[in-house]
Amino acid sequence: MVTVCETAAEAVDGTEDGATVLVGGFGMAGMPVALVDALVDQGARDLTVVSNNAGNGDTGLAALLAAGRVRKIVCSFPRQHDSWVFDGLYRAGRIELEVVPQGTLAERMRAAGAGIGAFYCPTGVGTPLAEGKETREIDGRTYVLETPIRGDLALVGAHLADRAGNLVYRKTARNFGPVMATAAATTVVQVQRVVDVGSIDPEVVVTPGIYVDRVVAVGPAEVEGVA
């Protein structure tokens, strides 16, 4: 049963200290900023965050880091020109980092959603990223065993949702949203609009509502049919 929330605060309510939170977005594209800001206000601490980047500028995920709420971040690109919040925390020893190649990151979350126990991947073989992991030679090539990444909470940005939780994304803002939505115990989605069931062509639905627990409209239109 999908809950259509009135506010982002309601959507992230109940997030516990120590939770693993999957945060969508490729940089700021598809970043569920309203939900991340609400999580800052909600106050959960000691979080493990899984995202492609480690925050940009001072908003969104960077704001969560700056608030001191994140114990560890799992990502592909921890540093870019505007990652000064993460950079400062990491250099000061105030945050842990696990670097995961981008394709492997997506596949580890997809594996969690698909019920796959582990998989072999050639990426990272012979590098520090493979240290301590099982390796196996298959058809003359060495692979490293990777395990699924499961979240307690996924924060996802999409374009539209209907009241059953079916999602449509907008172009490259889709990025990690579909795999994250399947990989968490609770999936929370911010959208521009929530429309009636039947308003979205089933052929364009990317994430079925079965994977979605809560949605909140953050665009100017809010929820259709609600004043």
C-alpha cells in the first residue's frame, strides 16, 4: 500500500539512527533534495549513505554530511571540484569511505532487489578495491566476488507518480533510481506531481508501484485533486 504524503518530513519520518540510506542522483541530476533536506531536519544519525557522489556544493547530500549525520559513505565519485564538504570531513578523519566502481555499485543494488546472493565481476581485479575479496578464474579471466548492497531506506527522485506508486523518470535524472527503489526495505520518492491511477501509460512506467512505499509531490502542482 503506497502512502501519498503531504510533506517531505512525513515521507522520511521514522528513519532510525544507524540506517543504510540509498540516495539517488548523478551529481545533482535526479538528486531527491527535498527528501535529503527533510532527513537533515528529521535528525537520524550515524547513517551509512550509498550514492554515486559524495555531495555537491552545500546542498542535498552535502548538507547531510555537513550536519554530521553520516558515518560512512559508499560511492563511486567521492571527489570533484565542488565536493569540499566531504573532502574536509574525510581529511579530518570524521567519515569513512568505501569506493565502488560505478557499474559495480549499480549491479550490487540490482542484485539486492533481484534476490541474488552475490556475483562475479572483473572490475577492480588487481587493485586495492579487490583486497580481501574472493576471486575466481572463469574462462581464463579473473573475477572478484561482489555482494549485494541493501538499504533500510531509499530516497529517490522521479518525475511523476500515480497513487499506486508507479513511477516515470525524466531523461538522465533516472540514473540510479530504478535499482535503488528495488533494493531498500522502504522506498520513498519525491516527484513533481502525483496523478490518478490510469493517468500514466503503463508502457512508460519504469518503476512499478510494488517497489514504492511513500511518495510526496514537491513541484508546484502538488497532488492532483487536493486543494
